[in-house]
Amino acid sequence: MQVSFVLGSWLHCRLTTGTLDIATIIVMLGPEIDAPHFMLEFIQNDNNSLVLLLDLLPRKDVVLDPHYLKRYYEDLDLEQLRKGLDKIPQSKVYVPSSLYVRSLVSPTAFLYKFKTLQHPHSKLNVGKVEDLHMLVKEILCPTSKEVLFKWLDAFKHKARRVHGDESRKLLDRDTNIKEKGIEIDLSSNMPRLFGHEITNRIIQAYRNGI
């Protein structure tokens, strides 16, 4: 089984600071192949800003395995796509507060925060609420789809089958990522949004799916 875990969720919660919306898609592969996992998350907590987390999560140390870095990141030209978002006037590099998350993502991770603003050279009519939606439609969605298609192509044509000790190492790493995801994300953040009863039910369902 090459796909071992899929998480798709949409969270909607009213806070004192506004409405929080989080849309998440995570696809984790099995230990039979070494291709990266896919992660996409949009976080919006007001009408004027949006956080994008988009990455092919590496399953090996790219320092110890430079061929892995080349095969799944350099050869896919992800860096050029990422640099394209740097040129958007509304974009700013987003730094996750969790050191674990920052150590988990790849060197080409798309971690950005976008805000509406007034800019004389922007092609978008920035400064209005709907402009953020236009940015998502015209730039962020096409970019996310392109990254997804590159991942699917790599999954199909570049993935290498692994066995024995190498497969066990991938399994251990993947299991740790899932468990840390519960500890860092769900257990820490969901109780203040939805209360402990709902959070416990969600975490239990998540654990059953691991």
C-alpha cells in the first residue's frame, strides 16, 4: 500500500479576534517507497491576511542524502515556483513558531503570509477584501496545483522502492511525524477552539487512523 494516510479537514471557529478558517490536506505515503509526503494548508484568521503552508515533506535527511534532494526538489524545479511567490507585493515569508515544524519541512517549502495592501505596481486591486480571494484564485491555487502535479509525477516516475532497514527507518520517521502532529497541533491548539470533549474525540479518531 503506497498511500498509508490521508487527512483532509476544514476548521471554522469564531474567535474574539475574528473568524478562523483552516483548510488542510496531508497525504502520507507508505514505507515501501521513499517519495516525499504532500502537505497543503491555508490558514485565514481575518479578511485581510492568509497563511500558506505548502510542501513536499522530505522523508530523509537531505544533507546525508543529496541525491534525494536533487531527485525530489532540484529536478522538480520547486525553487523557481517558490521564488515566484516572493515577487508578489502582498507576500511575506512565514516562520512557524514551532521549531519542530521548521525542522520538518523541505528547503523549498512554500511558507508565506499574504496581506491585502495598497501597492501602485500590483496587478491586483489591493486594499479591498475581495483582493485576497482574487490572489488565491489567480496565483495561489494554480501554484498549489502545479506543486501537486509535480508531486504526483515524482510519485509515479521518480519514487524508489525500499526494503528492509531503509523501509523501517522511513516507517519510524513517519510514525513520529504523525504522533508529533497530534502533540503539537491538535492537542495544543484545538482545546481552546472547540473544547476538550470535541478535541478528545477528534484526537482519538486521528490515532485510530494512524
